[in-house]
Amino acid sequence: MPEPFKQLVSRTFVIKQEAVDTDQIIPARFLTTTTREGLGKAAFYDWRYDADGKPKPDEPLNMIDASEYRVLVAGDNFGCGSSREHAPWALTDYGFRAVISTTIADIFTSNALKNGLLPITVDKDTHARLLEEPGGRVSIDLEKSELTVGNNPPIKFHVEPFARRCLIEGVDPMGWLVDRVPTIETYERERAI
Amino acid sequence: MSSSNGAKTLFEKVWERHVVQAETGETPAILYVDLHLVHEVTSPQAFSELDARGLQVRRPDRTYATLDHSTPTTPPAADGSRAYVTKEAESQVATLERNCAKHGISLAGWDSDDRGVVHVMAPEMGLTQPGMVVVCGDSHTATHGAFGALAFGIGTSEVGHVLATQCLMQRKPKRMRVTVDGVLQPGVSAKDLTLAVIAEIGFGGGSGYVIEYAGSAIRALEMEGRMTLCNMSIEAGARAGMVAPDEKTIEFLRGRRHVAKGDLFEEIARDWLSLATDDSATFDKEIRIDGAAITPMATWGTTPDAALPIGAPAPRPANDSEAKALAYMGFDAGRATTEYPVDIVFVGSCTNGRLSDLRAAAEVLRGNKVKSGVRMLVVPGSEAVKQQAEAEGLHQIFKDAGAEWREPGCSMCIAMNGDVVAPGKLAVSTSNRNFEGRQGKGARTILASPATAAASAITGALTDPRVFTQIAQEAKRA
């Protein structure tokens, strides 16, 4: 279970590109692992390393202190493509705790929420402001569902209520579902399956 | 979200049958899963989670596993050993074998004639049936929607949820209908139709929706073509794509191993037909496409919606992302993508690795040669496809032309088994994603149909396959 998520204040790391797919976030050749750990080194691997596996010195992802940049701001349609949960595993291990875009792919959103990585979708104006100020400060209050960009007034964002509760209170979704097995058994009996 | 008159869509009918506990403001619906498909890449951490909690797989009888993503496509050595890309890949396969044995899950392993790409083998075996909820830790699970099943990809945490409970927590998606009327022109395939549909919806346009594909051009598609179409629903951002079951669906499934037999089958088949969307049901979004206007399609960029008729000039970039895509592909705006030398041709994948796909490629390739300097890989989607193709002699056509005939698997579509496109090389591929580096670091991918892939292998450049198919048809008539 990830740590409970209530508030976060951080600088933003900006990737302006649209449609950053999960093959960019973690290339498929890193998916032969059988654990969740240590995938931060594979995050955006082909952007960060050259053909010989040497870090590219001019790649911003290799230059920042990830502990200061916990919020990733990305172009429209972030996280599209494959259903690999390795994508949020890689991003959280790298150091991100939230992703902000105008749209974030459905499966990525679902996977991120289960791993303490908060996906936030914002309107185009807020997004444009965030894209223009890489390294700017944002404040996220999940209990109030509010995002504050710099000195602007806070804006509301929406997170699926159950996932939000899981993040804030540390509720374990699998445990919640397992507790409902008696209801599931009743359904199976009624359908004779 | 439902039609006010009580009429229901195909999706709603399937959804409602599977609601174990209704959605509220606070909690999502608990949705029952009839069939859970499992493969080696997205399952190990889910099994570990069950182990850590001391849980068993609740319904191993509704769980089916195969090996496809990290498996080599070269034949085994004389001693039975296989050329895995890494020790880690081999260990991942062994982990699934162990987990299946431990939990009593049927596995189509190396020794099974059922083994294949998960979205090819499950329909072949009759595991996929209309009205089911089908899930798998793979975004191309929408393939099974071709049967009127609600089928979608899930992450590994959710794989764990389904293993432990046979259920998922889900909010009900919105409804979109894509209607394609008209008759497809000769030489235009389901893949061309699919690329045209994605280009119309846009890469993220399907986010939050389940798509129903309807209209005369969809009804006219055979089941394998419908699978190609539903397969790529995720490339428009949609969780799932569905086609209402009809007589073609019933005839495809009749007699398959996991389907009911005799009178019971006829009774079940009647129920399948009742799943069709009611006439007065409404959708949250409707898109109409003229099927007769579609010509062979190929992509020019690095997202699957960046598709145009073959021969059209690459567009002037409308924004930074399009400019970056063109630069990555090495294409000049205003110049046709048919003018660049192709290095690799790949026929296979869960999108186009079925028998009809191999037949289409072979028809074009028959009596021709793969151009010198071009490497062509043909990878059947399953052991069954491989055996049928060999029985028809298709493998010989591929080999005679100079193509490589491989063992079944995902292969160069996801390029995690060692079958990769080298940096900077240009590939024409029948797979589903042209993302940067998808087929290998620095690989440049054009998505197209099996016939287009074969035609491009012959000429060494992206080629409209009708040049060859029309010659073949004229020769037959003469």
C-alpha cells in the first residue's frame, strides 16, 4: 500500500509533448521484471540514455533533483497506450507523486491511483499557465480537492471518490473488495455460475 | 446515462448483467468478470500480492493463461532450449508456469497446441463468448468485443483484484456509437477501416467511452476483421469496442471447444442475438463514416490516429507534437510517405496475426520476392493459426518470397522478446502502435494492413496493395 496522500507542495517538472505514451514512460524491454521495485531507473529511459546506455547530459530528467520535483505537468492525453502498471511504478520510483494534464488516459489513471500517484486533469487555461512556468510551485490539497498554481486562487479538481478516499485514508482497495466476497457469492448463486 | 425510454444499448445490457453491487456516489460498481485472461508480463506482481495476503485464486475455472509477450519466436534448439532475449524473460515465463500450477489455472504453455497471442487464442478456443465481461492485463483486450463481449484491459493491481475476487470496481463508461455504412471497395481491408476510424475519432477522442461499431460495413466484416477493428479501440483512447452478435458470430463459435453443444447452444445463441442495441436506444456521442470512401491507409506519425490514404503527402505539422513526430519519422511535410525506403516488414500481432491476415499477405506475395535489403518477418498469432497456415501452404509462399516464418507470439509488435527493429530503420508493420521506440529504440513504424505490408516488402517502399491484388484478380479471370 502506498503512503496516504493528503497534501503536496512541490515544483513542477514540465513535459510539453502531447500524447506521452506508456512506451515512452517505460520501454517494453523493461517489462520482463517480476517485481514492482526499482523501475525509476527505467523511467523515460530512451529519453534519458543514449544508445550505449550513458546518461544524456542535456536531458532535464537527468539534471533535476527529483526530490524537489514531485509534480509532473504533461501535454494532452498523457499515459495513453499500453495498460502496463509499470508506468506508474516507474514514475513513483523516480520521485513523482502527481501528474497534471488536460486529459489523462483511462487505464493509466486507474493504475496511478492504486500507486499513490495522483492524476489531476485541469482546464486548458490552467494547463497553459503550468506549461509556461516549468519549475513553478504548485500546492495540492487532496482533502479539499484543490490545486493552487503559484499565487493564483485555488481551483477544484475531480478524483473518483472511492480512489480519493483510498489515497487519503490509506484504504486498501483489494481488501475492500475481498470483504465483499459474500455478496459476490450470492451473485454467483443467483446466476448459477 | 440511460435512454429515457428504457431502451438499452448492447454495452448497457452486458454491463447490467454483471453488476454485483450497484455504483453509488461513494463507491464504484462491483462488476463480475466471466473470463480473466492472463499472460506472463502483467501477472507476476499480482500473484505475489495474493501470496503476501495468503489468498487463493477464487475462480481458476474462469481464468486462462498463455505465454506470448516475452517468448522467443525462433524454434527450440535440439535440446529443447529456447533463445530467450534475457534470463529475466525466461524467469518471467517460468514464474507464470509456477503460478498457474500452484493455483490450478489452465495454461497454454510451450507444449500446448492452444498457445498463442492471448487475443488470438481465446476466441479460437471459444473461451470468448457474447455477453461476457472479459478482462486481461493488456490494453488490446478490447479485441474480444468483436463477439459482443464487454472486454477491456486492466493494470496489474486489478489483475490481482480479479484473481482474488473475480470482480473489479468500475465506474460506468459513456456510450459512443461509430456507424460505418457503405460497401468497402475491393482491396480495402478491416485494418484500413480501423485506421480510418481512429483517424476520425482522434487519439484521445474515445477516452471515457465504450464504442459500439455499427452499420452495414461493420456487419459485412467477418469475425476476424471485427476483431482487428475492436482490437484498436484503445488507440482512440476507448476502454472497449463492441459489435453486436449476429449470425456470423454464432457460426464462428458453433462447435468450438468451450462453447455449449446441441440444443443448449441454439438456446444460448438466441440469447446472444437479444443483446443487440434496442432501436430507440441513445448514445452520448455518435460518429458516422462513409465506408465506401475508405482507401488503403497507413500512418505517417507516431500516434495511431496519424493515418492517411496511402500516397497522400505527409501533412504540414499543425503543432509542435506533429512536427516532432514528422522529424522522428524522417518524413518531409508535403512529400508522400511512399517515397522512403523500407527496411523491415512485420506481419503478425493481436491486430493482424490471424489466418485471414496471413492469407491476405500471401495473396500479394505469391510469385513475388521480398526486395533485396528488406527483411520480412511473418509471425502467426497462435499455434492454431500456424498449423492452418502450413496446411494451406502459406508458409511456403512466405519462405519462397524470402520472408522469415516464425513461431507464434507478440514478437516485433511490442519488441520485448528480442525481435526488434534496429535504431533508425523504417518498418511497415501490421501491429497496432507506431509510438517512438515501440518496435525498438529509435525504430520508425508505419502501421498498415497485411496486404499493404506484403506489397511494401516487394517494392521496398510503402505501397498500395491494390497494384498487386488487382493483377492477381485479373490473372484469375483470364
